[in-house]
Amino acid sequence: MSKFWAAAGSDDSSSSSDSSDASSSSSDSSVGGGRGDANRWVMDSDSESEESVRVAKSAKTRAFESFEAHVSKLRNAMKTNDHKSLMDEFESLTKAMTKSTKVFDANGGIPRFLVRMLCDLEDHVSKSLADKASFKKLKPAQGRALNRMKLNLKKFCEKYRVIMDEYRKNPVVSSESSSSSSSSESEEENDSDDSSSSSSSSSSSASSGEKKKKVKVADSDSDSDSDSDSGSDSEASSDWAESSDSDSSDSESEAGGAGELKGRARWLKRTTVVKEKVEKDKAGRSEERKRAKEEAAKLKAEQDAQKAAEGELKEEELTPSLIQKKTLEIVSSRGRKGTDSKALLGQLEALSKLVTRFGPRVEIPVLMHVITAQFDMQRTIDDFMDTPTWRSCAGYLERAGSILGDEKEGWKIGAMTAEDDELASDMMMATMGKAGKMKSGIMSGAGGAMAAMSTEEKLINPNTGEVETEDQRMERLRLEREAKMSEEELKTIRVPGSLSLFLSRLDEEYNKSLQRISPHSIDYVVRLQDETKLRELLGIYQKYYQRVDSASDAAMLAELRVEHMYYRHDSIVKAVAEAQDTSAADGDTAKDMTYLCTYIYQHGTDRQKTRAMLCHIYHHALHDRFLEARDLLLMSHLQETIPIAGDIATMILFNRTMVTLGLAAFRLGNIWDSHQCLSDICSGRVRELLAQGVSTGRFSDKTPDQEKAEKRRQIPYHQHINLDLLEACHLISAMFLEVPNMASPGDNDRRGRVLSRTFRKYHDMYDRQVFTGPPEQTRDFVMTATKALLKGDWKKCADLLKSLECWDLVPGDNGAEEIKTMLVEKIKQTGVRTYLLAFSAQYDSLSLSQLCEMFDMTKNEVHAIVSKMMINHDLIASWDQPT
């Protein structure tokens, strides 16, 4: 048998028979540093050293050791009064205790030495805080740490308060348990030492030596801890004695078994037990979940149906007081957690169908609650009411308006009084009290429910002496109250909320829906049909508020009507009215605007007056009444107050008004006025100033909230002002003013005069282009026409400007033809002025007939232009006429 595989020390005869082997072994041992014969052929591998160091520890042992380390550091920090280190170490201890919750549950609770540590920490913190003189001497960081330690310790010790109180009552630890545990541990250590010394392998002795060293270190630590902690280890050992002994014995036995392996056994692989993985039936589990969900849904549907059946009112038993009571029950659940808004709205809508036969005093309050519930469906400011819900809400408002608009009946609404609020609260308390009695009786069993029913108070009618129910009593009291009311009080319906605010909210929801719907879809066109109904509702309620002398509400509704009328041209109003077969085609919009705006000027707020004035100016300018619009603007001084108003929506309306005023001046041929109105708006961010788009630049400094607010301010698409038409009017008016200056010779003062920097910038950019193709955009057409006009080719200039497609967007029957005719006349006049300024130095005299022939103008027109230039000293010349 080979010596390599022989187990060292297994046969005494084999070892003693060969003396040469013995001598060689002794020499090997002397060379190898005293290693035994058992490790003669064994290499000092890493695996062997790892096996000797690695010790399997349970979760409880690891937790115990970490707790010991934290407690030791806490004690040191308490001795040195290092409150910052104490706070940091306490946080580490709390995290470790939180992670070891399962260990505490498995071993009967928190160890005693941790309880003692928490008590000592409380005493230390309270003592440190009580010493005010020492506390003032602490560094700021230490003081903050101590205050924070107090708060965190109080919060953490709440769940251990009972155990800590018990410990404070009996803080003495029995010494017998600690001595017995320490003696048992020492006996086990001696036994393990004996077993390890009997082994002949040097590796096992080394490992046992390491274990002894560890035990000695632990003993020394326990001694030091016992000096400082007064027996904390003994407490821990008494708490977790049995489990710690079993763990230590298991770990020692495993380590000893590994150390006793000899020869071939040290090189063999360990046998591993392979556990078969049990496949779970996923399909079966999914079916069970699906079945459980279906059963839960079915049960919920049955419960809902049962509740609906219980809450259903029988039509023959309905009374006004019962309807009022049911309405209050439904409304009281608004805003509560778990309340379904759609279900609540459905209940109120079903109730509104049953109240028609009880008269306006019962019907209108229910309608008000229904409208409020419909507005509650929108949770955020960006949500908008869908079209069916909006139309339903408008229908309820129209239903209430038909009642209030009847002047013969004279119905009107009023705010809730203190008496009405008290009556409603009493009704709710009575309902809740009855339900509470029944609930308490049911909770106490069947007998309790019968007792609750028997002890219910009997109600007696004082008029007849008969027993009456709660509903009958409520109806009798309602009739008695109405009998005491005067005629005016009887016609006044007390309701919560305000109809004028409801109409304002309805208008807001309509505008929000137009902002969200794509303007190029058929849905947008269909949605525009609802504007007629909205205007009719506003008119009905304005008349009602004027009848009841509520001028502020009437002015608010009149301002909403104005904002739905000011942007519509008479031709569009007539076409829409003919398409809908309504009588609005025969109305005079200018007269209606004047009436509404005048009423707002008399009774509205400052903001309403300002917006009404701007809408009035816009409407005048839209219909080419430029002088009236200009005079109204100058008399109101709005151009001075708008910049300091602070209302962004009003500023946007002012920008729109100024642009429309400039377009009106351009259509009438007032080039100078048109340029003055358009230059400020068109020289910058036109889309943002008119609220017709949001800038999406890469370097935008707007916050997300500012971007959302800007999107909410956008004007609906059908109210947009065409930007191509706006740019064409601005650039053409600037061209008529700038071309004569640009054509002047260098020594003329007119050449350095700049009236439109925007036009000059575009013209310079166009001149710097190496290749200029045929014009495509509006700006290209105007720049090409400018170059032709500078050369004196006024016919080419006129053809280019007349070919613009944007002139078809000018409102009016013959708006496009009129503006083209005006353009040709202005181009001729500008051509004459440009020609004379550019080439007057080359002529000694110039014939009037020649100018008339060149520019296709009459003698009177050319004479007027040249005379004006002479008067303004633009042309140094004189007429040679016979006298």
C-alpha cells in the first residue's frame, strides 16, 4: 500500500517496522517547523485555512454579537459625554433591533441587557439635559445631538415601555443564573479542549487553539463588560442561554469533525443532497384568483343592487319633505372617502325626474344639487366637462331658467338663511340618530334590535292625537311653515349656491373643451353648435337678474354675452343664422353690443368695464368703423392703464383689439395709423402676445407651472386672427412708408430716417441672399414687391401683392376686391413719390403729363402728390404755370 494514501498513525506496527521512514519523518518534521506525521503529504491550501476560520453562526448569534458591540460603544460614549457619537451609535442600535424583530419573537422577546441599556440611556439623557450649566458649555453640534437623542429615544422606547417599567421595578439580576451559565460554558470548553488534544493532527490542534483563544477573548470582553455594565452578559446569557449553548455546541462539533479528518478523507468531495424542486401549478392558481375575483364582483353587485332596492323611493309615497330628506342624505356623502361621484350624480338625476309634480319650491333645490354634482366630476383644473355632461348641465339650467323667467309667476331664488341651515341640520341629525340606534341594536344581537325598535319614541300629532311617523311629522311641519309665510316669502326659493356662478363655470368649461378638442376635426364644429344655447341661457338669466334688481350678477352675465359676440362679423352671424333657421339674422349686432356694453359701464366692476370697452372697440374695428373705435380707445385711456393692470387675460384682449384696429385702418387705406397699431405687436412674439400658440424654444426659461398656465389662457381656434393676413398688412404698410426713404439720395435726410426696423431687417436679409427664387411665403412676396417698386416697376409690385391668398380672408361681401383696389392706388402714389425722390436730381424740368402716363394716374392726383412733397420740403421744385 502506498504511503501517500496511508492514514497517519493508524497502525503502530507499520510505523515502527521501518526505521528509515521514522528518521525521514523526524527530519521532515524538523524542516517543516514541527508539523505532525499526519500532515506529512498535506499541503497548506487555502481551503484548509478557510475551513479552520469559517464558523457557521445562526441569526440569533449574529444579532447577539452586534448588540454587544453597540452596547459597548454606547457605554463608552456615555462615559466620555460624546453625545454626537452616542446619537450615531443609538441610531445603529435601533436599526439592528428593527431588523432583529423576528429573532426577538422566536426567543421570547427583547434581551434583558438591551432593556437595561435603554433605561440607562434615558437616565443619562435626562441627567445631561437637567444640568443646564454643562449643557450651555457644549458645542452646538453636541447640543443638537443631545436634543435629537432625547426625541428619538422617547419615540423608540414607546413600544418597549411596559418591559422597561417592569425592569425599573426589579433591576437586580440573579447571580446564580449567570454563574451556572458561565460554569456550563467552561465545562463545555474543557471537554472540547480534551477532545481536540486527543487528536493527533496538527491542523485540528491549531483550530482548537484558535477556538480557545476566541473563548478567552470573549471571556476577557465579558469581564470588562461586567465591570462596566454590571453583568450585562450574564443577563443576555440568562435570556438566551439554551439556544446559545446549542448553537455553540453545534458549531464546535462541526469544527471538530472537520479537524479530525485524516488521509484520503481530507481529499474526498463532500456529499451534497439535491432537493427536487416542486413545480407549482401556476395555471390552477390563476384560475383560483380569477374565480375569486368573479365571486367578489358578483357579491359586490348583489350588495349594490340590495342597497339600491332599499334606497328606492316609491312614487306613491313621495312627499316634498321626504324628497328634501333624501336629497340631504345623498348630498351629505359628497366629498367623503370612497364615495362614487358617478353613483351620487345618478341618484340625484333619478330624484330630479320625480320632483316635477311638487312645484318649483321642491324642484329647483334638487336641480341645484344636480348641477353641483356635475361640476364635481372634474377633479383638477385641467379637466374639462365632456360634451354629453355639458349639454345635460345646460339642460338643467334651462329647466330652472324656464321657471324663473316666467314674470307672471314671479319666482325668485334667495340665499339660505340661518333658520334653513338649522332645519336641514336637525333633519340630518334625526336621520343619523335613528340609524345609530338601529346599528347599536343590531350590534347587541336580535334582542337588542327588538329593544331598540320597542324603545323608539312614538310621535303624536297634536292636532288629531293620532300616532304619526317621522316622515308624516316632517311634512306636517313643512305645511305649517309655508302657511305662516307671506306671498313674497312663498315665491322666494332658498337654495345653496348661485346660478350666476354656475353659468360662469359652464362658460369656462365650454372654453376649456374648445381648447382641448382638435380644431381640424368634426368634433370641433359640432361643439361650436352649443354656443348658441349658451348665449340663450345667458340672455334668459340676465333678464331674470334684471327683474330681481341684482345688477352685479346681470352685469357679469352681460359681459359673458359680449365676449361671445364681439369677434363675430355680421356676415358670419347672418350665414350661421340662415343655416340654423333662427331669427338672429334679422338682429342688429351693433345695437346689441352697444346696449350690453352700456349696461356694463353702469353696473359692472372695473375689470368688467375694461373688458367690455375692449370688446366694443374690437367690434367697431371689425366692421370698419375705425373712427368710432379710435375715439373710444383714446377717450378711455386704456393704453395707459393696461400695462399696470396685472390681468394677463385682459392684456391679451388688448393686444387683439389693437391688431384688429390696425387691420381696419389698413382696409380703409390709413397706412400710417395701421403701421402705428401693428408695429408693437408684429415686431416680436406674435403668437404668444395674441395667445394663439405656445413657444417651444430650446432655451425657454418657463417652469412647468407657467407653461400650463399659458396653455389655459389660449384663445379658441375659431377666434384666431390669421397671422398671414396680419403679417401682410404690417409689412405692406411698412413698405409704403419706408420705400420713399430708402430711395432718397445719400445727402437727403429722409434716407437715415427709420420708421420700421423690422421691415429694414427683413429687407437687408433678402438683399444678402445669393440666390432668390420665386416667392413662396407672404414675407417673400412683400420683399420682391419692394425691390420692384424701388426700381420704378409699380405694375409688377401690384401684381405680386394682389396675388396674395390672404386677401380672401378679409371679412365682408367684397372685402378682397376692395382691398386690392386700395393697394393698386397706394402703390401708384408711393411709386410717384419714390420716382421723384430717386431721380429728381437728373431733371431740370418734368412734365405733369409724362408722370400721369408713367403711373396711369389723373392730373389732379399727381398734382396733389407733388404739391404735398413741395410743402413738406421733400422735393425742391415749383410749378411752372401760366398766370
